[in-house]
Amino acid sequence: MRKLIVANIVSLDGYYEGPGNDVMALPFDEAFDHYNAERLRAAGTLLLGRRTYEGFRSYWPPVADNPGVRPVEREISRLNTAIAKVVVSDSLTLRGGEPWADTTEVVKRSSAHERVAELKRGTGGDILVFGSRTLWNDLLVAGLVDEVHLMVGSAFLGGGTPVFGGPSRVPLRLLEARRFEGAELVLLRYGYTPKAEA
């Protein structure tokens, strides 16, 4: 059974993005990239919502050959390009010749739970979700997420999109709390607790 792991960065006041959907308002630092590379190395599938997928696809492919960025960013680019990707969307259309078209499967929202459950029953590395708040919130409520890894940064945003939007309470248990040396980020790793056990 494969694990579905959500890895997101969040502000100290619990926002997934800043006002106006500004993800660059979040308190990134180098530890964020190193942890994402670590998670990608352990993964076999990248599961994304349409908006996150389109943002990644427009940014990451050329980074692999950019000598002006840090080596960890080039590694993330190569890993993102090579990994099998599943995108949950009712509107995304893949076109031949586009970056990542040959490694991407598009799944309709109505089929998402079934397809994710099927992926989890398979073999291989973790199923990894970056960004994609609407998607993973839904999968968490449905009991399909195994772990939530939140990298909490040292900034209050004062507004934006909350990291979790309900509609109901989801019990979690703390598995790990880690401070990254030389960084302002703290990793909080939680496991899903089925309601019957909460």
C-alpha cells in the first residue's frame, strides 16, 4: 500500500497563500527546496490540481539547464519532469509536444477518489501532493491522505487562503516536529487519524 503525502508551506498564521492568491508571500527559504527534493526522491507519483500543475509546468522544465540557479533547484526540475504525474481537473487538456504531456494523466474530479484509491493500492514510491489545496483538502476529508507535512515559516501574512477549508474537523496525530538547521522553517509532520479512532 502506497502512502499519499501532502507537503505544503504555510505561514505562521495558517495561510496557504497570501492575499490575491499570492504564493510568493509565503516565507520560503533554502530548506524548503531541500525538503521538497527529499520528498520527490521518495515518490513515484506526483498528484496535483490543475492550477498547481500549470504553474509548475510553466516554471520547472527549463530550470534543469539553468546554471544560474542552485543545484537543488536543478534536481527538483529533473525530478518533476521524470516523475509520473496525475492531475485532477475537468478543464485541463494536454497537447502533444507540451512539457510533461508524455508523463501526465488527467483525471476528472468525479473519478478522483476512485483513481487515488487505485494508486494507493499499487506499488512504488509515495504519492506526493505539492500545493493543490482544494484537491488535498477534499482527499483529506475523504480519508485518502496518509500524512500532511506542513513547513511553517516565520511570517504572519494577515490574510489570504487558509491552509484548510473544511467542511468538517479532521483529526490528526503529530508524528514529527523538526527545525531545519540554519533555516527559519519548522516541519510539522502529521498522520491521519480515522474518525473512529479519534
